[in-house]
Amino acid sequence: MLDARYNILATLESWSEIVVEKLGVSAPARSVPQLARFLTRHLEWLAAQPPAADFAGETEGLVAELRSTIDPDPHALHSLIRQCVVDDCGGTISASPRNSGKSGSRSIGCSAGHSWEMHEWLTLRQLMERQRKGVPA
């Protein structure tokens, strides 16, 4: 667990340093919550940069590492199924990512064929959260 925490802190700090250097903004405090909030505020800028895929991949790796630390049984993720967020779609979304075939990228899809690539997962999560709360998209 300490290794996972250190990796999270080091990775978030590294990406925050890039934002600070390139945008000339003040650095956040060296804590996971502060670094995460800082990166979230600058996520749109980060996503538009050439190393955006590296940022997404490293973040995904941290999530996987933390999940395996908290719950070593990854099969539990396969049980999360939600109604598709696309209007008038009767399909269901499974939370287990799959390889989409595009240079090893990963995607999440619904049973009716809709698909979201890794760079769209934050948006998908927000749509699923809105749906859960009954708020129209």
C-alpha cells in the first residue's frame, strides 16, 4: 500500500511540475488531494498536449495498482453494469475495459455497440453519475 501511495504522489507531482513549468502557474501543495485538484483544474490543457496519452496511461496504471492493492480480486469489476448513457439506447455498459484494436488502446463499450476510448472515460463517468442522480445529460 505504501508503494502505491508513493507512486501516486510521485506521478501526480511529476505531471503537476509540467503544468507549472509550461503554464507559469503556482505549484500546489505536495499532497495527493492538492495535486489531484490541481491536475483536474488543468485537465483540458493536459489533454490537448502531445503527451496526453502518456498521462492517461500513467493514471490508468495508478488506478489499476491501487485497485489491486485494495481488492486483489479484479473479477469484481465485471459485475458493474449500467444502462447506456446514450439517449434512447437500451444497451448496458460493462465497467471492464477491453482492447479496441487501435494500437493497443482500451475502450469501454455498451451492448448495443457504443464505445468510449480511454481519453473519454472521465466524460463517460460524469454522464453515468448524472444518469444515476436522474439529471438529464
